Amino acid sequence: MDRYPPIADHGLVGDLQTVALVSAQGVMDWFAAPRVDSPSIFAALLDHDRGGHFRIAPDAENVTHRQLYYPDTAVLVTRFMSPEGVGELIDWMPPDTSATPTDRHTVVRAIRVVRGTVTFSLACNPRFDYGRASHELRLDDRYAAFRAPGIALHLRTTFPVERVGDDVTGTVTLGAGQTAGAVLTVCAADGAAPPPVNEEQITEDLWDAVNFWQDWVRTSNYRGRWPDMVRRSAITLKLLTYAPTGAPIAAATMGLPEQVGGERNWDYRFTWVRDASLSVRALIDLGFVEEAGAYTRWLNDRLHERLELPGERLQIMYRVDGDPELTEEILEHFEGYRGSYPVRAGNAAMDQLQLDIYGEALYALAEGRNVGIQPGYQGWQETARMLDWLSDNWDRPDEGIWETRGGRKDFTYSRVMTWVAFDRGIHLAEHFSRPADIARWRDTRDAILEQIMTRGWSEKEKALVQHYDGDVLDASLLLIPRVGLLGPRDPAWLSTLDAMDRKLVSDSLVYRYDPAASPDGLRGSEGTFSLCTFLHVDALARAGRLRQARYAFEKMLTYANHVGLFAEEIGPSGEQLGNFPQAFTHLSLIMAATTLDDVLDAKRGS
């Protein structure tokens, strides 16, 4: 067991309410429950000694590891190959599509041998509440119950296990064709113990999970050139969406570094209005209208909550149930991934002012309109009142899309998206014949555009820039042609795209901005931003630069990990950095793929 495996050396499993990571060595080193934003039970990825883990793997030497997903599913297969035999560990969580949150979640770990003889060892070492809570262990041959304040973990196996302190170990030797299994269930401390398990039941549960995922993927209408990567991204977005509310989280993990050894280590297990709103178009493009509609309903609920309150009409992020409280704390006892300290739980950026979120929210509502996702009359009133309020509040410095901690500025991207808010609001009002102060909205929209093109333009760079007080470029502006502020072949936009190619693109990968040129209040550097690379592909395709777009897209796909997953960033040696897997990366992959397909198809038909 590596002390800290590469971030990319993992697959993701989940049940649509929480998720777990499993390394290619068979170690579950990240699992939080009962909800994805709950305190961790296994967190060896953030502290090898104090975090806790659940390992099932051969102890033999000269073992080669391979990991893959069963096709079109979230069922993860880790294969161990040695001269003595070949064995497999199959991990999954039974999907739960219920609209009711539950505190009971199950991880199934099936073992089988396909050739020769393999001895597997098991070590289950939970560390509750980010390793801060002690637990009691009750053991009975093939059953173990770990209990900590408010929570219990039940381990059921088809082979004997034994106590080592307050943890559990066991071994099982299997020949070709033989199977075994371990089933882990988390629930409330006073929850009923689950019944014993057997191999037949585990096999039946496996095929139920396979059928669920393959049936869901089959509803996709994607018929483009990159089906495997697009379907994997769709499954990943589904895993990162909390089924009871329809709210997607930004990533499965917290505290994984944007620079190994650095301080840029954030908790991403929350719903950002920006990320989630942009996912609506990606989901609709694939035919997943139900998922898109679930999020827009969640978004309308957030608008309703703030209607009569002073201040901002939206917070930039929430918990998956809509709770706006995300108090940030530093887990001082965790050393962090390879010494990347501090490890933060919660996110203090919840209090930041980021005006772009109003544009992304209206973008989501407008995109939903095209497939019949329509807010009711009350919902429209709330949207209209938000835009009336924004008419008086759009022209303010803010912290910007990247949540910098270096002070507020007049960020160009924030102005772009406030333009989108009024533009889409006008179209919605006209399309549905809804009451609105359209004349005022139109005047505001036009004033924003004029400001962007005068104050946001740099004569030095011949480009739109990050903020009004400098000449720094920013890849967030790659969304401009998609949202329609400028046409994809407008001379001003093409000049901006050329400037980004010169300053932000490195071997087809894209940096979001240069922290040295625009200090963001944090020490250290970061890798190229995978979201921005896919947005660059999208913009290149729309500009008609198809050869460059397709090359960049195909090359970026080679940076996916062994099971098709992406973190937030790509490091200087091609390693994946940041929280993992990152929803924003996967939704932008879908956006880039569908745009490229459309443009390539149009060229072929012309």
C-alpha cells in the first residue's frame, strides 16, 4: 500500500447520495457518509496514519495492478495479476434514486479469482469524524460493528475476520472460479444491524447495479465521435449529483492540492451555482432532461429563500440540501496529501461576492426552456424581482470566478455573465409572455456591454482581459462565444483568442490566468486548468479553427486517468492535481465534444 498514491490512481463509486474512492491497489482511502459532505470515515488520502482506510488486495510480491470500469457503469474492477494467479476486486454501491435522504449506505466489495490461486488480505481501519472520534468494536467471526458517536459501520464478510486493536483484518485464499465478499454498511449509531451476506446475494446485487447504470446510459442521445469518454463523463456527473435534491457537487473530495506541498487545498463537496448551472446545457445535450430539471428546481428554491431578505439574492455555493452554512475549519491534525497543508473542511468562499452567478443561473433557466423546463408563475416573479434588484447592483467589484483571496476587482467575466443574466431574462419574458420591466433590463444589458468593450479591452494585448485595472488575460472569458456576448468570429473575439493562445496556452493545455501577473492572495503556483482547456476547444471549434480544436481535444483526452476520470488541473509532468474527480472538467468535456461534433458534422454536410 503506497503511503500516498497519485491522485489520478483512483476510481469512483457511489450510490447517488455519497461516493468513495478506491485506488488501483484496492485501497478505499476516501469515504464520507452518510452524505458526500459529511465528515470522513476513510481519509488516508489526506493523512496516511490518521485518516483510516479499507484495503482488500493480495499480499504477494510481483503483483501487477489494473483498474477499469465494467462497461457503461459505475462498477469498478481492480485486477491483480501475478505468476501464481489472477484475482479481481469489484467495488460498487447499490444506487438509490429515492428523493428521500437516508443515513444508510452500503459499499460492496466482491472478490473472485479467474486463474490460479490468490490469497487476499483485508484490513478495515475506520477513523470517524476526520480521524477525530474514537470508536468501539464488536466482533463476531464474520461480522464487525464499529460504533462512534452518532454513527455506526457494519462489516459483513463471507470469510472469518479478527480484531487488531479496534480494527479488523482477515485473509481468504481462493482458487479459480471461487468468490468471496465484504459488505460495508454505514448507518445511524442506533440503526439495525444488517443481515449476514453470501456470495449468491452479492452476485445478484452486482448485476442489479450493472443493469441500473447501463439502462441509464442507454437513455443518452449522444451519437458523436467520442462515446466512451462522453458516457464516462455523464456517469461521473450522475455520481456527483445528490439524488434527493438534484444538486451536483463540484468534486468528490476535499483538501487535495492544486500544488503538491502548497496551501491551495479546498473543500469542493458543495454545490456551486456556477458549475451546476453550466451543467444544465451539457445534460440537455445528452438527453438527460430529468437531471437538468431537478437542478433547476433546486435553483428556484434558492432564489425563493432570499426573496424577502436584504443583500445578495444568491450565495455562490450551498450544501446539497440548500443549507448556506459552509463554515471553513482547518483540520490541524491531518498532514495533508504528501504534506499539502492546511487541510480545510468547509469553504470560506461561501461569503464571497461573485456577480457572475446571476448570469449562470439565468443561463440554466433559459437552456431549460428549450426542452420544456419552465418555472411556474411564482418562479418567474422571483426571477424577475432578482433581475430588478440586479439592475441596481451589477456594477460592483467582486472576487471573481476563481475565488481569489486578494481583494475585489472589476472582473470582466463577472460583467459578461451579468450581461447574460439580462439577455436571457429578456428572452424568457418574451418567450413566455411574462410581466417584466423589459425596457429597463435592455438598457442595463446594453450598458454592461458598452462597459465591457471599453473598460475591459486592453490595447496592449488587443484583447479582453481579466479585470479593468490591468492587462492580465483570463481563460474564463473563453465562454464569451458560447453565451453570445460576441460572435465566435467577431474580430474583437478572435484577437482575444489569439492573445490567449500566446499567453495562456502551453502545448494545447490552458492556464486559467498567471498568478504572478495578477496576485490572488495565495502562495505557490498551479497547473493548467482542465476546464479551461476544454473551453478553449469549444471556442476554437466555434471560431472555425477545427484542426487546432480537434488536436487539442484529442490530446487532452490522453491526460484522463486509467478509467477516464479527470481532476481539476494537470501538473507540469502530466500528473492530475486538485480535487478528484472534478465535475466542472467533465461537464466541459461534454460541452467541447458536442460542439466539435456539431461543427464537424456541419462542415461535412456543407
